[in-house]
Amino acid sequence: MRFSAGTVFYAATIGISFIEPGAALAVQFALADTATEQEQAAKQVLTELDKLQADDAEFERLSFPITSALNMTPRCAALR
């Protein structure tokens, strides 16, 4: 079974919370901020993609990182 680095890091903060609750909470807030930034960036890309045609070079440029990331997930790898 594979876990993302974020999942492993979050699990570690749970363990740290028993030793130093304040530090663990600060790390969890930082992770949440990063997730929010990533979500906003993804929404912006999807908005831009929505304005383009699939045969547009800009569509390919914007969608490549998304399709590459999806192809690296275990579920998509199993479908290949």
C-alpha cells in the first residue's frame, strides 16, 4: 500500500501531538494552507481549460501536468 508524503507527514504530526501538541497543530495548519493553495491553483487551471478547445496547444500545455500526475497514481497504473 502506498501513501502520499502528505498523508505520512500528517500521521507523524498525530504522533508528535502526544509529545508537543502546539508543534503538531502548527504543522497541521501549514499542511492545510498548502492544500488550500493547491486547490485554488487547480481551480484556476480548470477554469482556463474550460475556455479552450482540446486541439489548442495551450490546452495540451495546461492539461499535461494533470494527466501526468494521474498516470502516476496506483489506481491508474493498475489500469495500464
